[in-house]
Amino acid sequence: MEVWKRNLWLLWFGCFITSASYSMVIPFLPLFLLQIGVHEHTEMWSGLLFSSAFLAGAIASPYWGSLADKYGRKPMIVRAGFVLFAIYVLTAFVTNPYQLLVLRLLQGLLSGFIPGAIALVGTNTPEDKVGYALSTMSTATATGGIMGPLLGGVIARVLDNRIAFATAGVMVLLATLLVVLWVREDKFVPAKQRSSVFASLRQAGSNRPFLMVITLTMLTSLSIMTIEPVLPLYIAEIGGSVENASLLAGAVFSLSGIATILFASRWGKLADKIGFRKVLLIGLLFGGLGNLAQIPFHEIWGFSIVRFIYGAFFCAVFPSLNGLVVRTTAEDFRGRAFGLNQTANQLGGMLGPLIGGAISGVASIHAVFWATGLMLLATMGLAWRLNPAPAAQTDSGLSS
């Protein structure tokens, strides 16, 4: 098997395991708080635990990206894998929310398995296969996101939440060992020196196409995360069953993931033929229209069908953005580029729920659908102006 294909499938498995391990424990944090005796201000602690990791990740990602450009993406993936293993295992032994908060901050500051894997695949795949490879990688996180909550729920129900955390850690350790043993990073041009975060920001600022890409990433993440806090409530409302709200929400959420598994690689192959920008525009257009189309449906079956169709198109967006990161940056800046792109993603993920919660508080849930749909269409308008240029200058001043 060719090296790039072996890398792709090993890292696909690693990202699947990492995504599954995350989704099998993180959604259950509020319940875990109750288990360790937090019965007051539980909602506050839950929000703090979720947002703290986003904020820490946004701060740390450019730093790890800089190290990746100097020493390679594989060492950063391995580092992140061992860190996640340690954090999940230690989480199984926490006794109070302060310990849990420290571990969540460390998880945000020190992890980065999936962004590192995407960066390695994006830079070690033949040019005419990059779209296919990045889209295939997106199916790993989608599949893990579907399987994780099911696995975590079963382990927590049969055994205990602490066992679920420990199991997640062991899973990540096994995936990391596979990377250590068999992933090869052949196509790596080290930066002549490791630049500071501020130097990386200055270099990114001088690359207007790349700056546009990370702006699009932040706006896209912000848009879709705006709907996340209120979607379970809306599903419970139209499903007519508060008791089964978690089950209904999980089933409806999984539809977008299933659509990603089915259609993402097709979008990737199309991107290799017609370009990432055109596929991005299609994904954002139908993502925006798909959110608006969900508004008229007040019964669960019609709503679910629209969510599936929305997922079939929107799964083209983030792989296209990752492809544009590759297309708009020089090879020795790619680690920092993906780090900054991850920061933009994290910032959007942190701000989106705050905006969505505020809109639903002063208006209605339908207003959040309107906001999400219109923001995605506005993001598409901005993407229309993107003109992906050849890779920007390298640290040595030469264009690649």
C-alpha cells in the first residue's frame, strides 16, 4: 500500500477513536458532576467545563502549530494522544469540580490529535487526492461522533462514568501507538526556526487568501454552533416527549453524521476536480438554505428529513476549508496554518452558543434558525470573494 494511503487509513482510525472517546464522555459531564457531589450551580459548572477547553484550545493551537512546522506533525499527534490518554484516565479519579476544571483546561491547552492528523494528511497526500483524503478524514470524526455517545452511555449504564473515562483513555492510547508504529511523515520541510505566536500571526496577516480562509472557518463554526444549545429543546418540543428528549435529540443529531459518512468523500472527489472554493460555496449555500428550510416543519419526521438533506450538503464545508488552508499556504507554514485555523474554529465554537442562547432568550427558537441560516448565507457571500492564490511565501522568502 502506498504510504499516503496507509497514513490516511491509520489516521482515519485514530481520529475515529479520538472523536468517539471525546463524545462518549464529554456529553456526560453534567451527569458526572452530580455523581461527584455537585448539586448546586450545576449548570454554571457544566458551562464552565465546556467553554474552558474551547478557550484554552484557541490560545494554545498556534503554539503547537509552530512546533509542528519545526519538528513535524507526527510528533505533535503522538504528544496529543498521550496527553489525552493521561487526562481521561486521571478524570476517572477526580473527586471535585475544581480538579475536573483543571483537567479540562489541560485538555484544551495540550491536545490537538485531530488537527494534527488533518495537517499531516493534507501535506503528505498527492495534490490530486487532497480533497478526497480530507473529506475521508471528516467521516472519521462523524462516525466517532455517532458511535461515541452510544458506547459511553452503555458503559456508564452497565458499569460507571469513571470506567467510561478510563476506557476512553485506553482507546486513545491504542490509536496513538498505531501512529507511533506505522504512520510516516515523508513530505516534511521544517521551518528554519520556530517562530513565536505573534510572528505567526503577522505572517498570516500578510497572506490575505489564508486570512480569508480562517475568517470563513470562524464564521462557519460560529454559525452552526449558534443553533446547538437550543436544538435539543426544539426537538423535544416538536417531538412531544420531554421524557425521551435525549434519545430523540441523539437520533436527529446523528442524521447529519450519517449524511457525512455517505456523502463527504463524494464532495472531496468533486473538489479535486472543480476546486475547493466551488464546493465550499455549494456547501455554505445549501447549509444556509437547509437551516431556513427547517423552520416550517413542526413535526419530527419532516424535520429529520430536512436535517439529513442539510447534512448531505453541509459536510462539504469543513473539508473544503481545510483544503483551502493547504492551497493558500506554503509547506513550511502548514502546521502554524492549521493551528491558527483550529483557533478560529475554537473561537467560533465558544461564541456561537452564547449568541444562540441570547437570541432564543429574547426572541424564539425559530429566530435562532433564521440567524444561523442567514449567517451561513452571509459567509457564502464572503467566500465568493475568496481568490485562492498559490501558496504564500515560505519563511525563507521563497514561494512554493
